[in-house]
Amino acid sequence: MARDDFHKGFAFGALIGGVAGALTALLLAPKRGEELRSEIAHHSERLYEDVTKRAQQLFGEKRRSFQVLMNEGRKKSEEVVGSAKAEAEKLIAEAERLMQAARQRVKEAEVQLQQNIDTLKEAAQKAAETFQSEVQAEAAAPEEETVQDAQQKNDEQATQNKEGA
């Protein structure tokens, strides 16, 4: 790019230098005023045309360079957007996979928790039944002891009666 600028600048400088040299030669040449003015006007028109033509060429080159740069920029931006989109899709797919795995783990945990709750319920039920049967056994035990005590007392009295008689 810098090399093109150098060549363009050199060409433009050579053109200006040539025009300046031509004007100097015209002004110093021994000619009549009318003829000299005519040549200066002619050379001015040529100079104007040359400068205009060269400016249009430079403008056209710059315009083409700008268009090329714009197209390259557009392509690069499309590549970046496409790449970002693909990466985003990968991230979304990975996030969905992770969410599905998490849902599965939650379901498994729910099943395990329900099993633990059921086991605890069964254990509590058995403990309640055991406690209830123990309470009933204790309540029934004093009555049995009383019957046994009464029978023992009867036996003791019968033994004492036999001894006393």
C-alpha cells in the first residue's frame, strides 16, 4: 500500500514538475503576447484536463481499493459472525446436555428420596407397632403377676394350714 502511495506521489510530482517546466519555457520563450497567451491558455486547458484525468484515475483506484477493502471486511465479518454463531450453537447444545443430565440426576434423587421416605415410614410403623405391643404387654403383665401372686398366696396359706393342723 505504501509503495502504491509512493508511486502515485512520484507520478503526480513529475506531472506538476513537467507543467511548471512547460510554463517556464513558454514564459521565457521570445513570442508575441497574443501567441504566448494563446499557448498558455492551450497548455492550461491541457494541464487542467491532465490533472482532472489523473484525479479521476486516482479517485477510481481509491474507490476500487475501498470497495475491495469493504468486501474483505464484509467477508471477515460474515466469517466472524458465522464462527460466533457456530460456537454459540455448540454452547447451547452443551448447556442443554448438562440440563438434561441434571434433570436425570434430580429424578434419580427423587426416586431415592421416596425410597428413603418409604423405608423410614416402614421403620416408624414397625417401631410404633413394637412400642404398642410392649405397652400392651406391660399393661397385661401386672394383671398376670396379681393372679400369680394370688395363687402363690393361696398355696402359702394352704401350706400353713397343713402345718398348723
